[in-house]
Amino acid sequence: MVSKLITIIAGVGAGTGASVARKFALQYPVVLLARKPENYEAIASDINSNGGKAIGISTDVSDAASLSNAVSVIKKEFGDDVSAAAAIFNASGAFMRKPFLETPAEVFQNSLAVSAMGGILFSQSFLPLLLNGVQQKPQYSPSLIFTGATASVKSNAQMASFATGKWALRALSQSLAREFGPQGVHVAHVIVDGVIDIPRTKEWLKDMPKEAKLSADA
């Protein structure tokens, strides 16, 4: 196991985040960020029980002070010169399907706070650790990875609040790729993962109107 590099994963729950955490834990110590401890405690325990190293930190990615605290905890655990092999922003982005004219401004603000500002604040917090990772001269370039959604490529009806945040995240990733790529950090241009079989999407599909399920443009 590489001990000089860590991986940071924001948005750890029962779905994609947990799978990503377990995969990276095979090679690096992992830091799991989520608002609620119950979202990371079981995953961290499982990784630690199987020979890996994982710590969880209660973090709100839309709050700069919360992310600053996460950085402090990481440095206390791994040292002030800690370096990152990867930083993965997997925040869900306040998913909602609702007619545009019935969607309160607060819903848009929440989506932008999580996806857009969350991505910005996460990147500002952990790009310094990725740049430290470049100095370690690892086999692979340190990576800043964003997970998006199909809505960040093709917006669907009644999903304006969710899609707006995800499109903003794509714009951010493209700008960061041009700025930090030449400095040795690989910035993924948002991984579009589509619909994944997790509890949240099961509920979404259950409540979706039949005509929406049959329409390619729904």
C-alpha cells in the first residue's frame, strides 16, 4: 500500500461513493466526507477491518468552514505535508423532479450550493494536496474527479434545478482542467454515470409517471 498519498472522497453513501471508497482503499488510505456520520461509519469500519485505512469526517461541501475543518483533521491525521493521489467529488446535487414554474427559488439555490459551490469549495480545499501529490512523482498523475449526471449533458423536463447545478459543475471542471493539467493534475471533465441501482433511484423510478419511463426525452 502506498503510504505517502491519500484519497479524499466527498459524498459517501450507499451507492457510488461507497464503491469508489472500497476500490481506492485497496491502494491508498481514504478520507470519507459526508454530512452525516451514518453515511460513512459502516464503510470506514469495513475498510479498516479488511486491512485498509479509512477515516470519516462530517463535512458539508457547500460550507467553506466545514471543508476547512476537514483539511485540518486530515493534516492532523496524516501530517501537514500530506499529499493526495485523488480527490473525488461525488455529491448528489439535490436531486428533484418538479415542474419549473412550481420549483421554489430555494431549490435552485440548494442545487447550486451543493453542485456548483460545493465543487468550487471542494476543489479549492484539496487541489493543494493534489499539487503536493505531483511532487511525489507517482506512477499516475494525481486526479481531481467529479461525478455528474446525464442531466449535465442533456437536460430533461422538470429537472431544471438538478440539471443547472450539474451543468455548472461541468463548466468548472473544464476550466480547472486547462489551469491545472499543465501543472500535473489530471482533472476529469465530469464522469456522467447515468442511472445507478441505488436506494434513491429506486424511489425515483417508483414515483415516475409511466409516460416518462417510456419517453427517451423524459
